[in-house]
Amino acid sequence: MSQTATLTSEQRDTARRAVIASSVGNALEWFDIIVYASFAVVVSKLFFPDAGGVTALLFTFGAFATSYLIRPVGALVLGSYSDRRGRKSALTLTIAIMTVGTGIMALAPTAAMIGPAAGLVILASRLLQGFSAGGEFGTATTFLVENAPQRKAYYASWQVATQGAAMFLASLFGFGLNVFLSPDQLSSWGWRVPFFFGLLVGPVGLYIRLRMSETPEFETAEKVKSPILRTLGDHPARVLSAAAAVGLASISVYLILYMPTFAVTNLGLPRYAGFLGGIISGLVSLFGVPQVGKLADRVGPLRIMLVTAVVALVLALPLFTLLVANPSVLVLTLVQVALGIQMAFYFGPLPALLTNMYPTAIRTTGLSISYNLGVTLFGGFAPIVLTWLISRSGSLLSPSYYFMAVAVVSIIGLLVIRSRRYAEHQGPVATTTP
């Protein structure tokens, strides 16, 4: 008898509702992040006009990166809250904070309206988004896995698939707005449209999450007084190796998001160029990642991720060499799609790998800290690092070198996880110190 056949209709319905409840907030988070990164050139001119050129971009991406500095704080606070008070309560809180951050961005007055203070408004929006995002991935992934009696890698992979949906929608907005609006229209009001769209999603997600029940695993699990101390005190090696493994997943996403800026600023391509690849990469993730999740349930997440990481390391430089030598919309799109496929195979199994590494009592805390540490170090600072590297070195191949360096770090992290068997189901052994 198949696994699916042994599930009751109630279990299947619960798992499906968990996918919807967790996916809405995750999609909103990533939609906001992707839109901000995609419209970086416009935002830099509107909110940091006195800086100009590369410096304005650095300020824009600096605000983007600063939001990632607070993500580990959000991971500690919201992850611990989830392990103490419940997954449902934490999910409701994260999407409420996230919606406020998106609203501030949609309504933000520009520098022409209030002067330099406009940059502070942007920073406030990014900090709220960063804090809520710090707890979103860990709590939503835990909620998914603990509501899935079987096929846990498949259900967990929907966290990544919904990021693909967000990438698709954000890139579609970027393409449409850049093609059908004039530069003046885009600067005056067009860039706000996707943020207002994101603002509409928040209340829907909040309503859905308020109607969900707590996970059975959390209700029956033993609670610990301080999940943070238990995680950092008993499992530091797990946290560090997991954060290293997150690196390649994070840089893969942010490199794709950086492409619209790279295309306009460095390759002289049309404003819409970088969004075509984002649209296709988003669709690849949305439909491909769940299939990778099914594969991970059969062969294990770690095996798929190790193979993909090695392939990514080998292909990074040839892909960018091809793009720099042949700067065209077609080649840029093909490179982004290749990155999207690699991202699907590496990022898809990652949620299942991370949730396997921690016991229920500290699962959200451990997952949140590991994930956000990796994202902050290797993804959140990627746009500003890539802009700075190109500016300093003058080499348009710089993004590939940074990508390769992160890939090496992730391969080392995966090898440590495999050698110490951190991600294996071993019952009580999973709660012991490393």
C-alpha cells in the first residue's frame, strides 16, 4: 500500500491547509523582498538622489542589507516564541508585522517630499520586514512539517515553491511596469503598484492563519524553558553547519534578484531585460521544487543538495563568462533560468534537511537561527557586495567568484552534516549534544 493511501482524508486536508497557511506569508515576504531588489535603480533615485550613481545604489542595497542584520534578532525572538507559545501564534504575529512593513514601503514619501528623512522611512520598512522574516521561514516550515504525517520533504518544499511564485509575480510586475510605463510614470507612481498589491495579501494571510489549529507535534512535545539557550548551548555545531548549508540557497536567489540591476547598470540592456529570466525562474521553482521534494523523500535531501552544489560550483564562471561576452536579453534570460534550475534542486530539499536537524522542543528556534544566519551572511549582503566588487575590481565576472566562494562554504557545511549524521532521524539521539 502506498504512503498516500494510508493517510486519512482529514490528515490530507490538514496538510493542504498547512501549505496554504504557511505559503501566504512566505509568498508575501519574498514578494516584498524581490520587488525592492528589482526596483533598486528606481528606489535609489527617489530616496537617495543626492548620492547619485553607484553610491545611491549602495545606499539602497545598504538599507536592504541592514534589514538582514535584524533577521537573526527576529529569529531569536520569534523562533523562541514559536517553541514556547505555539506555531500558530508565531505565524499570526509574523504576518501582522510583515504587512505593516509592506504598508510603510507602499506609502513611503520620497526625498522630493520630505528630504533626507525619506531614507529613514525606507530603513524602518526594511527593519520591520527583516524582523518578521527572521521568524517566518522557521515557523512556517516547522508548521508544514509537523502537519505532514508523511512525505515531509515534499510538503516542506512548498516553502521554496511559494518563493518561486513570489519571484514570478514580482518579475511579472517588473516586466509589465517597465514595458508599459514611461520612466517618469514608473518613478512617480508605478513602482508603488506591486507594494500595494502585496499589502492586499497580508490581511488574507492573517485571516487564514487565525483559522488554523496548532500542530499535533507541538501540543504533545515537552516544552523547554529557554529554547535559545538549549539551541545555542547544546547544538552550536548544528547551527553553524546548517547556516553554511543555507549559503548556496540564499546566494542563488539573490543573484537572480540582482540581475535586473546588473543588466541595466553594467550590461547596458533594456530596463525589462532582467525580469524575463525572473519570470521563467519563478515558474521553474513553483512547479519544479515540489517534484524535487518528492525525490528528496525517496533518496534524501542531503544527497541531492551535495550533487547540485558541486554542479553549481563548476558552472558559475562559464555562465557569467558567456553572459559578459554576449550581453543580450536572450543570454541573460538563459543564465537566469540555469540559476533557477540549480536553485530549485538545491533549495527545494533544504527545509526538510533543516527540520530534521532539531528536536521538536527547539525546532523553530534552531531552524530560524540557522536559516537566518546563513541568509544574512551570504544572501542579504549579496547585492551590496556584488555592486561593490564590480565597482572596485572593474570585472563583470565578480559575481561568479562570490557565488563560487559561497558554494564552497555550503559544500563544507553539507559534508559536516553528513559526517556527523546531524540530519538523520534517530529518535532521542536527535536531542543530544553534538
